[in-house]
Amino acid sequence: MLTIGEVAKKVGINIGAIRFYERKGLLEPAARNEQNNRLYTDNDLNWLIFIKCLRETGMSVEDIKTYYDKVNEGTSTLPERIQLIEDQKEKLLQDIAEKEAQLVHLEEKLKRYYRGENY
């Protein structure tokens, strides 16, 4: 079992985020030790790593909650979960394409500046 501080460090998020995810129902309430400190399992750790990944791709907390609820409903929801992940993957690919286009634009601007052009 891991403390909230250990989990936060391993996942790379702050303690407040973990508490927030618990309050929003994205994470089962943690077990508690004798000192009433939260304790997390490896499964909790892995789920938080995935939440972080989804958030970094731009998925909303509400959509993550929907996904989490579907997971808890069982394998009958696999098609819906696949669709949620596929949709997020497509959004991410669009974001990457936009960033690549922005990068090209910046590189072109730098080339002009290196040639001594003023625009």
C-alpha cells in the first residue's frame, strides 16, 4: 500500500489532484490506516497514471468519469469504452497535426529572420 504522497510522486501529480479525483468519483475512496492516512493499491496507482494520460490528451473530467463508470459496469461496455478512447485518440491526432503546422510556421519565420528579413 502506498501513501497519498508516494502515489502523487510516482504519478507526477499533486496530492490535491488525487483528492479531487476521489471527490469527483474517478477513484474509489482510499483505504485508511490507523492514523487515518489514505492508502492506495498498485491498481489505484495505475488508474491514476491513466487518468493523468487522459487529462494530458485533453479529455475532460466528465468524460473520464463516464469512462470510469463504464469500466465499473463490466465488459458489456467495451464497445462504448473503445469509442471513448478512439474519439480521444482522434482529438489528440488533430492536436498533433495543428502543432506540427504551427511548428512549420515558426520555422519559416525563423528562416526569414536568419536571412535578415524583417517580417
